Amino acid sequence: MSTLPAPASQPPTWRHCRYGTDPATDPVGCRGIHIPGHNSCLAHLTKADRAVYLADLASGADIDLRGTPFVPALLDALLKALRSTTERPLFGDAQFDEATFTGGAGFGRATFTGDARFDGATFTGTAGFGGATFLGIALFHGVTFTGDAAFTRATFTDTTDFGGATFTGDARFKGAKFTDTTTTAFDEATFTGDAQFGAATFTGAAGFTRATFTGDAQFYGATFTGDARFGRATFTGEAGFNLANFTGDAQFDGATFTVTPSFGPLVCVRQVDLSGAVFGAPVAIEIAASAVRCVRTRWESTATLRLRYATVNLTDAVLSSPVAVTAHPSPFTTSARTVDESMLIAPGFDPSVRVTSVQGVDAAHLVLTDTDLTTCLFSGAFHLDQLQLEGRCSFARTPIGLHVRLHWYKIWLYRWSRRRTLAEEHHWRAEEAGNRNPAPARGWYARTGLDDFGRAPEPESLAATYRQLRKAFEDRKNGPGAADFYYGEMEIRRHDKTGTPRVERILLSGYWLLSGYGLRAMRALGWLLATMVLTVGLLMAFGLPPAPGPTQQSTLTVRPTGLSTAPVGPSGAAPGDWLTLPRLDRATRTAFNSVVFRSAGEGLTSVGTYIEMVSRFLEPILLVLALLAVRNRVKR
């Protein structure tokens, strides 16, 4: 690219005119380059010499008029000389570095077949380049446009550099085409008036890094084939990117949007990067893109992010007011037309929105609607108990089917209870299994494909995350959702060998085994049924006398001192006689009465009495656990 011109107080690098030199006030004088064979610039030649110079020019000639001061009449005479054989002024290499154009400068429909250099030039009136064609490089580095700059439908086919340019009036680039495959640079340019790039086409990268837009910046319908770089740009007025299309990345990292009420709708095949951007006013952001990166983005007012196809990263975003992230159900529409999403409609693209991280975010101001949270990282977020989850927000699930773990002396079979889980639990379990590569560990997936490949959170932190999200579900009367996260919290505590005491882990293991922490009704009912079947079997074998009769018998004993009696309990059935229908009926009634803590009034042996006591203790507990599990699963 080019470099900024020397300060006006220093002489230029070429032999210059020096017209009007004053040792006290202007030691440099006119900066116009000498016309070959003369000691003056074109502006200060005699009329006769100027006429000879212009007469010698032909269409397509190379010219070197650096530093020359132009007035409209002089520029018109030059353009007329270069229009000798064509309707359009035709330049070869054109050097206008540090030239000054007082009044209007009409280069409209001019064609520059060579390089066009305007570095450091000054346009005090309207700069008219509408319909101009630049076949070589076009350098406007550090140019000052005091009036309007009109480049409407201009074509730039090679390197284009407006870096550091100042546009005091409106900058009109509507319909302009930048077809160079490298970079079109507007870096550090200042747009005091409106900047109009509607329907402009940028074939290569477009650089607006650190550009300042004081007026409205309109990129309505613009097409960016390469990367669009707006990093650290400042938009004091509205920033209009409606119907803009980005084939590469759209980089707005560190940009400042002061009053922008809406951003988009726009389409980006790759990533829209809003990391570190600042939105100072309420804004509606509408983006259809493969990824939207909002790391450390700051919203100083309310915001709504309506997204499609996007994977969203909100790590360390600063939310001063409510910010909603929602999956838009249908293509975006404007008053003009429907946004074309054909670039995104391909195998592997899904219109759903996936949030990958809310780490470091104050979730009290965050609303997630109809988003996929399967791979979302929550650890490190604040006020997760106040997070609002609306619509259908999906979480990761436990592995399905049977999973086998082989050991040198035994085989373990696993079948995980179906529930919603956090991605962090998957990562933690995969690490616990000693598997930190992309292959899943017994169905749990390891931490891959994320910006941060650090270790999974500690169990204590993970349990706290589950606890806060459970409260968020409970506050919104979502019992089933809260139940899954309570189950997850208990599971982490049960497996936490560092933060959970051994006795507590034993109790939690029993609670899990009997009823799935009071959430698995079928498990508790299964244990209840198994206990009743065991009770029936034991009563038939050892607890019931051969036939129903009085619960107590007496024996008569003859002693020297007289007769005495002693009670004798009923005896069990003889081997081979206990498996009968009457005994099954009596044992079943006894077992069922034990469930409701009642006695069936059957005559029992001493062993049978103890069997009934144990069943009357265990079976009601299992029934209560089953009823509690049913209630926890269906309440709302």
C-alpha cells in the first residue's frame, strides 16, 4: 500500500513549482511538480505553454501532476485533452498525489488504464468519480474530501486503498464494484457525513479497521466475497447492513455502535465476530450465519439476537440489561424482500441455533429461547438460578443402550438412566474414565471442538451449576426439567470422592439404588415388587404353620409337684408341603398388608414373625419412594 504524504510544512520529494513562496509565511510555496521543460507546474504555466502541453496530450497518456492545484476550469481542460478520441477521459498512469482540487472535481466516467494515485490529495468541493473505472491500482490514501465524494457505480479492478481518508461530506459508493481478490482498504478512514455503500460488491477482503462513521453507514445489499474487516470501527450514526451478504468472515471485533437500532438482517456463510463490540442503545440483531462470536461483547441496553443456523459463543459477554437469544423460525424478511439464505442451505447446515458457552456471563439478564444447549458450557456463569429458558431448549442426553467396560478380571455393564445433562458432565465423566481424546468414554463425549480445551470443572463446581439451573426450572414451574437437574446434582455428589464424605456417598448410593434419588418410580416399584415376592416366598417356606389355626398352643407337663402348661408357637410346614395354593394366599395377604403397615392376623412361626416385621418396615418405605418419584416427575 501507500504511505501518508509529508506534512505541508515540508517540501515534497519532487521538484516543485514554489510559486507564491514567502520565507516568513510559506517557505514551500506551490507544491506542484514541474512540467517537463519548464520550472512551473501546470497551474502556473503561461497560457501559451499550457496550451502546448495540453495539445500534446493524447487519450490514454500518462500524466504526472503531483501537488498541482486545480480549479474546475483547469481540470476540465485536462479532461478534454484526454477525451480526444473517446467519449470518456482516458488516463494511463495518473499521479495526483497531494494535488488540491478547489471546487468540483469531475472525474465521472473516466477510465484509468494504469495506476491512479491520489494519495494525500484534497478535494474542497464535490469529488465526482461516478461510473469511473480503475483498471490499475487506485490509491486514495490520506485523501481529504471536504465536500461529497461520489463513487457511485465506480469499478475498481486492482488494489484499492482509501486508508486514512477523511470524508467530511457524504461518501457515496452505491453500486461500486471492488473486484480485486486481495484487499480493498478503508482502514482508519473517517466518514463525517453519510457513508453509502448500498449494493457495493467487494470481491476480495474489505478493510474498514478503525474506520470512524460519524453519519449513517449504509451497506444495504452489499456483497462481501472475502473477509469484511470492521474491527474497532466506530459507528456514531446508524449502521445499516440490511440484506448484506458475507461469503467470508464478517469481523466487527471491538467495534462501537452508539445508536444503531438494528443490525441486519444479514447472511454470512462463515462467522460474524462481534467479540469486544459495544452496543450503546437498544438493538435488534438479525443474523443468518454459521457462527456468531460474542466473546466479551458489551450490551449497555436491551438487545434481541434473532439468529438462524448459528453456533453462538457468549463467553464473558457483559449484559447490563435483558438480552434475548432466540432461534428465528423462518427466513428473515424486510419491507423489500425475503433474505436469501441459499448460501446456507446445504448438507450439514441446520437452521437451529446452538449456544456453546455462557461462561462468565451474568445470566440474570439472559433469555434463551428455542436454542440447542447440547454443548453449552455453563460453569463460571453468574446467577444461573435466574436464567430464563423459554420455548424448547434442548440439553445433552445420557448415552443410550448398554455399555461394556472390560477389566482384566471382570466385566462391567452400564445402562444410563435417560435424562437431560450438561455438557460439562459429559466432559467430566470422559476424563474420569481416563479418555481425553475425541472418542467417547462409555458413551460420554470428551471436550473437543471448543475454544478452550482446558479440563472439565471440578465436581463440586459442577454440582453447584446443576443446583442453580434446577432452581431456574423450579421457579418457572417446570418440574420435570428441575427433576433431571436434581438427579444430575445427586449423581455428581455421589461420585465426588473429594468433596463428598464417604458416609454421605454411601447414603446417596442407597438412595440412588432404591429409587433414583426419589425420581425413578419404576425402580422403586420394582424393588417393592421384589421385596413382596421375597416376603411371600419366605413366609411360605418358613413363616406359616401347616394349616391355619389358633395363633398359640399349650403343652401339658406332668411334674412331681403337679401339672403345668406352657405355650408353644406354631411350627413350619414339613419340607415339600409348603408350596400350596392356600399357603400362597395366606402369604400374599400378609405381604400386601405389610405394605400399608398392617397385620394380616395370620398365625406365624417365630421366623415368620420376624419376616413380617422386616417387610412392614421396608415395604411402606419403598411404596412412599415410588409415590414420591411419580409426584416429582409429573408435577409442574
